Amino acid sequence: MNARDDTLSDDAAFRAELRSLLRRAHESGVDVKGGWECRNGDGDPDWDVVVTEVEKRADSDVDANSDVDADADADADPR
């Protein structure tokens, strides 16, 4: 798998790819909870990635592919 195969042109495409990656890993038995440093060498930024499992909302089964909840969480200021 080459991370540069598909161009992510917007936030929705990024979220869809991230969701797909997490689901594939989970379905394969990978523990996706935790934190990782993603070092990318010169020219590209480094990131700290943290994944936590959240409780499903009662309405989450209505549209499992909706980004509505993710959009609301992304806009929230945790401070």
C-alpha cells in the first residue's frame, strides 16, 4: 500500500479514508486505540496521532457513514 496512491483533496475525503483505515484495522484484529508519533523526515510535518474509542450515540445506527457527528466534534474547542 502506498500512501500517495490516492489524493485527498478535502476534509470529507480525509475523514472517509481515516474511517476506512480504522475499520479495516479493527476488523483485522489490530488494537487501534493509543497514540503514535508519525515522523515524516525533512520537508513534511510530523504529527502526534491519538485514537480513542467513543461511546456510540443512540442515533448512530441511523446513518453509519454520516460525518455530522465528526464535524461537530472537529469544531469544538476543548479548552
